[in-house]
Amino acid sequence: MTTPLALLDRNHLMAMTGGDKALALEVIDIFREQAAIWSRLMDPHADPKQWADAAHTLKGSSLSIGALQLAQVCERAEKAGRADVPPGKTAAAVLLGDVRDALAHTLEEAAKAAYELAGKGALRAS
């Protein structure tokens, strides 16, 4: 049985920021900003290269904070957009819808982590 990937692996986040809570909060804020920018470019009616590039960038941003589920979904969309024969508009809409769903869940989890890091709750492992 496969263990589900973390929405936001707090241990990974803290390792990437050297255990610095203020830096972890800053990284979460940067992730939120990047997510807002890049998610707008994931339009199934656009050139597949455009949304593949956006998925690639969002994947990297996700990996930096430990958002492993989102990174995995972004990778699928990126590979599809870069394929020799990219998916049609309907298939692209489904792929990008999966990215948007995973992003929404990840942003919610990031908000929880930020709340915990700000001292409003105890930081817990995912």
C-alpha cells in the first residue's frame, strides 16, 4: 500500500529553511504569490507550452515547500503539455483542473502551517 503524499510536509519545509520559522513564513508567502501568478497561465485553451511552463514553475515552487501532492499533479500536466502530441482541450482542462484542485488544497494547508508558524498553534508533522 502506497502512503499518500503530503499536502505540505512541514518537516521538509523546516529543513529547507534551516528551522527558521520567520524564513518558513516568508517562503510560504512567496509560494502563495507564485501560485497566484502561475495558476493564471494554466488555461487549457492556451498553447500547451504555456501551461506546461506554468506547471513546471509551480512544481518547483511546490517542491521547495514540501507540497508533494501538488508537485506530482503539476509534473503530470507539464509532461502532457510537452508531449509530442499534447492533449486536446478537454483532456487539458481535466489535467489543469486537477492542478487547480491540488493547488486549492495546498494553499489551505499552507495557511494552516503559516498560522502554526506564527505561534497560533503548534507546528505538527504531516
